[in-house]
Amino acid sequence: VSSLQRLGVARPVQAETGAGGEPVRVDGRGVEAVRGRWIVEEGWWTDRPVQRRYLELLLDGGRLEVVYEDLRGGGWYVQPGA
Amino acid sequence: MSGYAELHAHSCFSFLDGASTPEELVAAARGLGLDALALTDHDNLCGALVFAQAAHEAGLRPITGVEVTAADGHGEIHLTLLAESAVGYANLCRLLTRSHALGGRTTPCATLELVAEHAEGLMCLSGCPRHGALAAAPDRTVALQRGRLLRDAFGCDRLRVEITRPFWREDRLRVRRLVELARDLGLPLVATNDAHVHHRRRGALQDALVAIRLGLPLEACEPKRRGNREHVLKGPAEMAALFDDLPEAVRETLAVADRCRFDLTQDLGYRYPSAGDEVAHADLTVLCRTQLEHRYRGQPTWAEAERRLAEELDLIRYHRLSGFFLLHHEILEMARGIAVEVRGAHSARMALPPGRGRGSSVGSIVCYLTGLSHVDPVAARLSLGRFLNRELAAVPDIDLDFPRDIRERLIVAVHDRYGYGNSALIGAFATYRARGAIRELGKVLGLPAPDIDRLARASDGFHAAEVGEEIRHLEGLAERAGDRRWQALAYLSAEIAGLPRHLSQHSGGMIVSTGPLDELVPLVPAAMEGRQLCQWDKDSCSDAGFLKIDLLGLGMLSAVEECVDLVARARGETLDLSRIPLDDPGVYAEIQDADTVGVFQIESRAQMQMLLRTRPSCLDDLTVEVALVRPGPIQGGAVHPYIERRTAQREDPDYDPPYDHPLLAGPLEDTLGVIVFQDQVLDVAMALAGFSAGQAEGLRRAMSRRRSREALASHWEAFRDGAAARGVPARIAEDVFEKILAFSAFGFPKSHAAAFGLLAYQSAWLHRAYPAEFLCALLNAQPMGFYPPASLIRDAERRDVAVRGVDVNRSDAACTVEDGGRAVRVGIGYVKGVGTEEAEALVAARTSGGLFRGIGDLARRTELATDRLEQLVRSGACDALGPRRELEWRLGLVTRPQSVRGGRQLTLAMELGDTPRLGRLSEWDELVADYETTGLSVRAHPLRLLRPGLAARGFVTVADLPVLESGTPILLAGLTVARQRPGSAKGVVFLLVEDEHGLVNLVLYPAVYERHRLLARTEPLLEVHGTLERRDRNLNIIVERLLPLGQPGRPVIVPRQPERVPDARELPLAAGAEGDVRRLRAAAPGAHHFARGRH
């Protein structure tokens, strides 16, 4: 675990998405279930607006992971400690 | 595919928590294919009727509801309540009335018990995710407790567990808990989306509104906002997908919607007082017949009057409005009683009626005979027009004007007479305009306060939609216009424009009902004690068919009343304004010369220019004059033809004006072939296209409310066909209809213009005959009219009235007349920072203990705080007690009586030591101090003091202008008095500026205005470069360039008195000429600023 991750800084992940646009594999691990979905659209008045789709995933092997899709810049990220 | 009904939606009437209008929600719901839509604003039904009507028009089923706030000791609870039946609606209104009485005017809050008491006829959903009774319960025990209480009140069939998925992280847990609670309580689930916007693009505004409501920057209120844009109105497919695990909750929305059959547009069940009461009709008939004998017997108009009365009484009976007229008569009688108390039994004002009618009612003989109007409609040839006709679609309007003091008392008296349950003031919605939008949005966006202030001051004052344009034009901001926050400000200002901010009070409308009013509309306490208002504005009240009484306060009526009183006191003359000659040539000479500063209605810049050209010479002309300078006639293209024809008629008395069609000769005869009055729109439609009175009224209503283009198009078809049937060529029919549309409803009815024209004449007459008393009355009735007090004073001085400054030994609290009508003394109330009560206490101390002998004496004998005394000294009110500098110095040494327990401890008179030798203030410094402390000066005009420096640089004065040729280049200095940017003037801006000799109008064409926007809008002292333009008798300066007077490098010499003793203490005040002008700039009274719509 890098020090950045300990500080809660998001890390890009490889996500393979299925029909609904939700990940079926994250960094090679299969997604067993989606436990929660939420959306954050904030800071639209600033130079760094945030628009993210979060998912709480149950991965193969029983591990929970919060990932989000950056709806502005694109790409999937893992949000450690979330 | 299954359907969906949205049962929980907020509009902008949730006030700062909902960013779309009911109309926008309806249109979006229609587009999404919703089966029904409930409007559930927070604690009010302000938008309910607008919503119901819009939904009907769009073919969508509306459900009337509310999200009510309550409390139970565990925190704030929100419940979604929907009206199933008329009983439920009445309960909703009563519940909201009670919750406002309980929680407060702006913080309504019911209890769960109170909600339970009002459960009958209502469907209850358990509420939103953040505050819902179940969703937000602190624990399961409280949730079950609340659930059982509500289930006892509403029963299982009228209570639902509301579930939402706003895409928050806690959704999963919350929904799971709610599903369990529903199972345990044996209640069905129902899905809602708690919509706050009709479209995702409004999401940003919703965020900003919440920040405004919380008074926090956007950055600081993230947890309280919704965090995303999922609170948008969603359609059936999206909701079905969102709740694919709970399809029964989506299906249940349709079952609930199906139960809520109450229709606000049909089921309100309001009745006028005494509607259809034969006794009331007999009473009204007797009242009118008696007055008819009294006023018309033996007159040449007798037969006509009798015929009109019979016709009107017939119509009144047909529409069952006798009680309505009697009620107004009764209110006027109450006003008469109040007038005796307010004016005093022996006051000169006793000869005046307690109020007078305005609006279309002035055309009614019944109104004239019952005292509701003071214009004889037979003699003035006023038509009944739209006021009463066979096809009347709504209750007619009777507007009554009262002097302010009488009106205040009358409103309370009406509450007392008809009961608090049966009467209320009509509400109004304060809506966002540019200035407020910039200030409030700028704050939550965290933009620099000085920039926001500058932008707000430079804004047009009215159009929030154009803020982006403003930013791009403002110096220092233009380069930042691309910054994200400034862009956000521009975008949000355009979105917020016109949205309501809060419920306030209509200027004077009241509604009265025979049954309990709080079953028809929620009533809330008004800001002023002893009054309550309803949650509907005048349009909703009118659409509901409520009986409205308009009790309007009119500043000029107050002023005229006081003037009559002042004349009696100063000169011992008793005036009866109803008997003054209405053809005084001296009065008309002044009117024709536009010598009308302070005169009712015809004092504005635009009116003055018109007067010079149309030269009114009788009351009928004034009636036209008052109506002509209005957006309707201006946009309808009536003004220039009228002026031309008026000129032609003056030159050739046999002149016949042209008419668009011979059929229009009748309706437009009095106005030389153009449409000036609103009722002429009806007359024209009837004459040219054969419209019935009801049809014509329908056309007028369609125009006045800016209904859809389709509604107007259907009127056009009827108009075209009707005109064709009368042999009117299609081209002419089209042309006339275009003029009618352009006129729209923005004009006065003739009857209203006649009432205002008469008041204009009466005020012009007083202005000429009693200029001192007139000025004094105007100063005491401020704020009113077009000109600031300083300009009114200079006008009176031109009429040889001596105006004297505030003096603690001579002034009353209000302004007074001195020397038998030759002088006016400014009142102590004009000193900023000194309250009316303090001023009155000072006068009382003087009356009981004699004149103040010095500043120490004044300080000891009044209760005034030191800062008030200092302000009095600075204003010159104590000049008779010594030089200002010296007084200020002494004030610091004066021993004051101290408040001690059990009374006041007296102080021994103490001799003050010698005052050091302090220099006197210069004339200029005194003038600036006058402006700073009272907003006016009775000393020299600032331009007179600046003149020596200006004359040397070739400036001309207003007095020089009449002898100069048109086209002469002009360099002029002036103080801005008024600014206007009329919508009908195609971007041309007018500035009225004043120097020591008088007023002159500046014209800024769009290109020039674009270059000088900020100066034109904010600068009080201007250096004007331009060209003189002479048109008929009008003088204008066409501006080429504007500069602030006294800019660095263009010094203005402020004169110094040669005898002045140089003194170190004086230096900060006299820091050089530029500094001096800057001080005046800051102190000069704000010029009236009229944007579109005002003329």
C-alpha cells in the first residue's frame, strides 16, 4: 500500500464494463454483486468540478471495494478507505 | 410498460428549495408521460392553483398537496400530504393556517397531533429521505411510534411508506429499513422521487438556492444540499428501473393518484357574501335611487343617468353581485368613520372624501352613486366597458385609493368587522431581479464583495437575464468574465430571473368571504401585527373567484390632503377641492410649459416632453395625457400619430383625423383615431369585428396574462372572420389586430385615466396656487413621485418659496409651513439617523421648556444619544446655537444626565471652559454635510458653487440652452436626477440632469451608452459633451461623451471663502478639490432609476 493510498487518494483501476455500463471485472477480479450506487456532482462553480458515479462492489473472494467512474475525465478509480 | 405518477414534487414556491415553476414541472411531466403529478411545496399552497390550471391546460391530472413540517420532540419531521377530497383540501388549508400560527410566520411548524386532527380526506406519505417521519427517525422505536400514531389517524388505506432513491450512499440502508417498517406496520410502499427541478440543467440553481436559504457559501453547505442532480422529475421507465426490486412501490403511485380526485379548479366552493340575496338587491336599488335624485334631478343628464342606472342594476342582479357592491359601500362608510378619527372632526380635510375609485369601476354609475368613484360617468362620457357586461367571466375589480394613514387603519378595521377567519390580505411574490440575483448569487459563489457591489449597482435593476452581458461590459470584470465563478453567476442569474423568493403582501388587496376563509386558502400572519395574508396572489385569488377589495395607499392623495390642511392652518383658507375651477388657464399654461415638477402623473421626463407637444387645455386632454405615456399606447404606435394629429387640430380646428376604417370613427373619436385607453381595445373589437362584450373581455384577458400564442391565435381567427363579415378588408383587420396586440393590456382604462387626470389637475392647481404648502406636503409624503426632495425644493424656490434648513429651535418633526405660506421649514425627521419618535421628543422638550439656549442645554433636556446630537450638529440643525465645529467640540465635554435606578439623576449646570478658536466650515463643506445628513440642501446648488471653475472652461448652463441654436456643441455639468431605459425606446437611455438653473434631458444612443454604461448608471456628477437638439418645444442634449465631473487632470475648483482662517483641524476635510467632489459624489441622493416599463 502506497503512502498516497493511505491518505485516501484515488487510484486508477482497469474496469471491464458490462451491458449496464457497470463493471463486471475490476483489475482482473470478477464482480459478484453491486451493493450500492450513488452519484456526486459537486463543485460545478469551481475550476475543478466533480462528477462521479460511485459503486460499492462485492468482488470475488468477498472483498468490498468502492470504485467510481469519473464522468468528466473518464476512467475508473478505486477510492481507498471509502 | 407500467405507468408512474410523481406524488412528491417541489416547485419554486417551496421558496429557495425548488428551482422550477409549476408550469415547467407540468410541461416536463407531460413530456415524460407521467399519469399524474402532485405539487407538494413546503408548508404552502402558493403555487397550487397556478399548477392545477397549467396541468388542466396541458391535459395532465394535478394532485393538490403539501410537504408539511412538524415536530415531535425527536426533531423536524416532513410529511407528504395529498388532498383526496374537498374535505381533505379544507383540512390542508386549516392545518397550514394553524402551523403558521404555531411555528411562526416564516418558520411554520405543526405537531404530529395537529396533523392527526386534520387527517380526514387526506392521503399521507411518510416523507422525504432526510426529514421523513419514518426515514429520518432516530431509531426504530421512534419510527414505529410515529408510524402507529399516523396509522391511527389516517388508517391503513390512507397512509403509505414513502421510499426514494436519490443516489446517496445511504440509500441501501434506508430503503431496507423502510421496507421492514412497512411490513411491520402493515402498510403499502410507495415510490416517489422528491423532485426539485424539472430538468437536470436546473440542478445548479437548486444548489445555489439552498445555499442562499442557509446563508452559506456553496463550499460550506455541501452536506445540506442534495449532492447530485437526481432530484429531477423522472419518467415511468426510469422509475421502474430505479425500483426494479420493488415494482409494487411504483405501481402503488397509480393507486394513490387514483384516490386523489380533488380538483382545485372545480371544487373550491366559494360564494360571494350575499350572492343572489334579493334583500341586498333591494337595498342597493334604494341607495342608488336616492343618490340619483340627489345628484341628477333637474340636470340635463337626468334621463341618461336614469337609463344607465336601470341597465347596471339589471346586470348586477343578473350576476348576483348586489352584495358585492353593498360590501364595498360598507367599507367606504367605515373609511368615512376612520377619516373623522384620523383627520380630526374640524380638520380642513373633512371636505374631502375618505377615498376614491380608480380603474374601470370609475365608469360605473352605481359606483358613482354609492360613493365608490368621484367622476360623474355620464358627464365624462365613460363607458361601462369591461367593468360589467352580460358575459362577465370574473368578479369585477373595484380599486379604491386612500390616503396612507386612513388605509392603514382601514385594513385593521376590515379584519375586525368581518372577522379574522373571514378576511385576509392578498399575497404577492417578491421575485428575483438583476440586483438581488447578483448580490445573493454572488455571495454564495464566493465572489469578491466589492465587485459584486459594483456590478449590482451598475445593473439595470430589472433584468436578471442579462447579467452576463453586464459582466462583459464592466471595467475590471470583463477580463474575468470567462472565470468559472463569474460564468456561473451569469448562468444562474438568467435561470433565477423571475422566480419567487418569498411570500409578501400585496399593496392593498383584501379578500372577504362569508364562510371560513381558512378552508379555502391557508392564512398566515403578516409582517405587520394585526394583519394576516393568504397564500395566493391576486391572479390566483381572481381565478378562484374570490371577492377582492383593493384598498390602495396613494402618496399623492396623502399629500393633497395634507396640503389642504396646511393651507387652512397657514392662511386660514378652507379649500374644497371638489369645487375648484377645472378650467383655470393659469394652471393649464404651466402644464403646457411642462412646469410640473411634483405634479401627480405628469411630472416625469417623458410626460414633460409630451406636455410640450400636446399642450393639454382641459380635463379630457389630461385624461388622454395620463394614459398616453404608458407602454401600451407607446408600443401600439399611438403616440406619434396622436401628437401629429393634435398639432394639426390645433392649427386647423376643422381638422378630421384619419381612421384605419370608418367603423372605428365611433370608438376612437375622442383620441383622434388611435388607441389610448384599454377599454378602446374592447370597443374596437366590437365595432370592427362584431365581438360581443364577453368575447372582447376574453381577448383582453388573454393579452393581459400573456397566455399562450394559441389562445391569441383563436381570438385572431374570430376577429378576422368577424371583420370580414362587416366588409373590412383583411389587410386592415390584420393591421388593427396587430395594434391591439402591441397595446396588449399595458394601458389605463379611460375611467382610471379620468380619475388620475383629475388628481393631476388638482395637484397642478395646488402646486401653482399654494407652492409652499404643496412642497411641504410632498416632502412629508416621501418617498413618492419622480423627483428626489432636493429637486422638489429647487422647484419651489423657483416659485419664490423660501426653504429653510432644519433648526432644533424652529423645526417640527415633519416639515412645516412658515410665514403664512411663504416659506417651508425642513423637519427634524429629515436628519438621517434621528428617528421620528426622537424628533417628536425633542419638539416636546422645546414646547415644554422653551427654546434651547445652547448645545449643552439641548443635550441635557433631550434623551438623545451623543451620535444623534452629533448628527444634528453636522446637519446644521444647531447652527443657531453656534458654529458647527465649536458645537462638535463642546459636545465632547457636555455632562449628560445619567440614567440611575429609580429615576434620573440631575446634573449641575457646568460652565464650560473656553472653546479653542476653530475655523468655520466653508460653504461647500456645509453643503456636502447637508447632503450627507439629510439627502438635500437648502443652501446653494452644488453646481453654483462649482460654477466659477466651470465657467472658465467653457461650460454652459441650463439657462443658456433656450437661446442656442439646434446643433450647437454643448459642454455642460449636471447632477443626475433620474435615469431611464424604457423598453419601448429601443435601447436609448435618458438621463435627467440638473444644474442651479433647472433640468435638461440627456439622450444616450445605444453606441454611446455602451461606452459609458457605468457612468450613466451610477455617476451623480457628470461632465457632458454633446449637441443641442431642438424638437418642437423640447430641448435635448444628444450625448457624445460623458465624464465624471472633477476627474484627476480635469480639476474642479471648489471656491474658498477668503476670510477663512486656516486651521490644522480643517485639513482632513479640505484635502483638495478632487477630494471634495468625491465626498459630494458619495453623499448625493440616489437618482431614481427606472428601467423598462416605467415612463
